[in-house]
Amino acid sequence: MKIPRWYLWQFAAWLVTGLPFQWFFTAFNGLPFLSLPDAPGPNGPSLPLWVLVMIFLYHPILTAPVAVWSAFSHRKRSLPRP
């Protein structure tokens, strides 16, 4: 099983951008590191902004099943046929 290159690049970019963003968000709001952003509401962020932040923070987790499926399906194609 070989992890797709696009996922490795995506994960590396997330390590450089996503984790510092999460740290900045939680450190300056006095929240635990693994807390989620406030839900959208009248005093919170707008729904589109909240969805964008959630996708940005958790896209490596959300796309991991696609990467694993891609790795396994690539292996099936590369096996020689009898």
C-alpha cells in the first residue's frame, strides 16, 4: 500500500498551516487545543465561515478514507494477472 502523493503534500501543508491556526485560535481564546470553533449563531461566526474553518482544520481527517481507498485500489491494478 502506497499513500498517494497528493495526500502527503496535503498533510504536509496542513502541518505548516492548520496546526498553527488551531493553536492561535485556541491559545488566544483560552480554550483547550482540541476544542472545536464556536458554532454559528447570532453572536458567533456565520455558517459559511464556520464550514470553511472546519474543512480547513480537519481536511486531512476528512480525506484520509479517500487516500486509503486510492492506495488499495492502486495496488489491485498493479498486480499481475494470471
